[in-house]
Amino acid sequence: MRHLAHAAILTFAAALAAPLAWAQDASPVGLWKTIDDASGKPTALIRITDNQGELQGKIEKLFRTPEEDQNPKCTLCQGARKDQPIVGMTIVSGLRKNGDEYTGGEILDPKNGKVYRSKLSVHEGGKKLEVRGYVGVPMFGRSQVWLRQE
């Protein structure tokens, strides 16, 4: 009888732990909505894909007011991105899994044309993505939380 009770407790504990393990392994691959830090309004939809272990993020849609240019170009970008349409542009690249995070990549801010080092981590069972852009070390940067859309 004792063995049966012990087995039941272990089965129950394993059932409770399974969602936690899944949440930690949730993938950042998918469609994400970015939110403006100042206004709290959605700004874009970013599609993150996995290309042989390297994450990339491309802008699929911008949330713009009717009076704004609906297909803006990255006038402040440098190199090949200079004056290219922002919609369809790859803004996240080079991230690889490193423990519970994805590190070693870059993120472009199309508003100012600057490229920052980046890292990201998945939270709340894959519903939220913390994206950090920084100069030098992660301490010197800022984070945004993106929301899963699918």
C-alpha cells in the first residue's frame, strides 16, 4: 500500500512539473506584437524564425495611423538597409540558444537606424518574449516585452 501511495505522489508531482518544463523550453519562433514603451500601443508584428539554430526576426506589419506613411523606408539605416522598406526588413539576427536565453545576436531599431547587441528570453509559457538591446554589456540597454500573436 505504501508503494502505491508513493507512486501516486510521484505521478502527481510529475504531472505538475510537466507544464513548468514545457514553459522553460517554449520557443521564441512565431509571430510577436511589439508595444511602444511611451504610448503602450502596438507598433509592429515581428515574425521570428529559426534558420539552422539561428533566430531571425522580420517585420511583417506596422501599426500606423492613417496620416502616417504606411510603407516607410529606413532612411536612418546604414549599408544595405539604407532607404529600404521597413516592412519585410530583418531586424533581429544571429541569436542562438544559450541555456534559458538566446544570445549573441543583433537588433536594429528602424526609428534611429542603430544596430544593438541583443538577447531574448521566453516567459509565461511562451506568451511573452523579453527582448533586450544593448551597447557593450546587457547592463547598458533596454528591454521590451513582446506578446505572442499565434
